[in-house]
Amino acid sequence: MDLREIEIFLTLAEELHFGRTADRLHLSVARVSQAIKKQERAVGAALFERTSRTVRLTPVGHQLKDDLAPHYRGLKESMARAALAARAKTEILRIGMIGGGNARDLKPLLEAFAERNPDVELQIRSVTFGDPFGPLRDGDVDVAVLWLPVRESDLTVGPVLFTESIVLMVPADHPFAGRALVSYEDLADQVVVDTPMPRYWSEALIPTHTPSGKPIRTGPKAGEILEVIAAVASGQMVTPVHAQTARYFARPDITYVPIEDAPLAHWALIWRNDTGSDAVHALARVVADHGPSTL
């Protein structure tokens, strides 16, 4: 395998979806499929079990993933260090943001950090709300921008970057689409997204019951924002989302309606207790000095 083929294999092993793997790597689905078939011929065994609905690693695929991942990570880090040296940088700070993040909103903070820390290169990495803490624990990102509360014993909650409102994403032809406001009580007769998020974390955005105690039904499962948008646009559900979603994912087939009784969402820096680097703490100081903004 060359490095690109290793990247294709490891990305598919993570995504377990040919389309998402192709999108993430900016390749065609056919190119991803071709690379996997080539690898399976070289190994002499299937690496993935494929059906019309699912993709799963075989036992051989699991073994190959476990063997390749640390070596691939080491190679990438070596290349990154060489690139840093070429640009007179000495450290990389990888910031995880959901769905690729809202770096445009945070540009003043990131620029202030860069001015104070010219030897550190900032890299924005995409994380999913379906697995918000995994990239931190796996070492794929150094710090993440996540909504509160975060109650994980191995993670540190840093300063709040910003607050924002919560809105309801609905199909453009939904009865709610023409309203100026909705409330959480209105969700009693609706279906909302079902996610693999930790329960306490998801309930900060999507309550399980209305204020009067009526249960809110869950429907389609989704672990990342594009899956949510597809389910809402097709009329399968409505769902609360953070207001930044309306700015970054505006589409003609969906509408965003303010939720009048939703509390403000607070987003903070989160990092692992045992890996808070100098660069992470430097970023936290910039955020603390700036104070939380309102988006």
C-alpha cells in the first residue's frame, strides 16, 4: 500500500460508508472502491463486509486497522514536523470543531492567538456531534470547541468562547416554517433526531420531554450534520440545532425558526486532562482574556 491507499483504508474503517469516505478525501466512490479491492487482493482476504445498507470491518480488517493506524499517524506527524520546520514553526495545535466548525466566527480569537504565538500553527479539524469526545481521547485533536455541559472525568472544561441561541430546523414546507417563533412545547407532536450523543449532552440541545412533561419522539438516527439536514429536508423530522447551523448550512429546502424558551447554548474549549500542552493553555488564555462573545 502507498500512503494514499492507507489513508483510504483507515478513513473507510472509521466512516464505514463509501460515500462519506469519498467526500472526506475528495475522491470518487469508484476510486475508494477500487483502492479497497486492490488492498483485499494484496492481503488475500476481505477487509470489509458490504451489504446494501452497511459496511463493517472483517476480523482481518480490524487487525489491519490496528496495525496500520499508529504507523500512519507517526508518518503524518513526521511530515507535519518537517513542514513546520520549513515554515519556522515548532508546534501544531489541532482544534476540533463540529462539522468543520465556525472558524469564521472565531477569526478574531484565532488571529489574536496567532499574533501571540507565531511559532504555533493552527489546524482546524472536523469532529462529529455523534462522537464529540472520541477525537480528543484518540489524540486526533488537541483541543475541541464543544457545547456545555461536558461532564467527563478525563476531560478539562476550559473558558467559554461564545454563547448562541437554539433554533428549530424544519422542512421549508412545514407548518412551523411560516411562524416567527416556536416553543419546546410544540415538539410534543413532532419527531426529532435520534443521535448517539451522550444523553446528558444531547439533552442540552434536544430535550426528551416538553416543559409540561409530554415525551418528544425520536426518529431517524444521525451522527453528523449532513445526515440531519437530509432527514429534515426530506420531511422525516424537525430538530433543534444551534443558530450557527443556519448561517453555515442555509438551504432552500429547510427553514430555521427561533425557539423562544430554549436557553442559550454555551461553547467552551475542552481538552484531555493528561495532554494539555503549552499551546492549548496559551489558547485558553487568549479566550479568557477576550471573554465570551455572543453569536
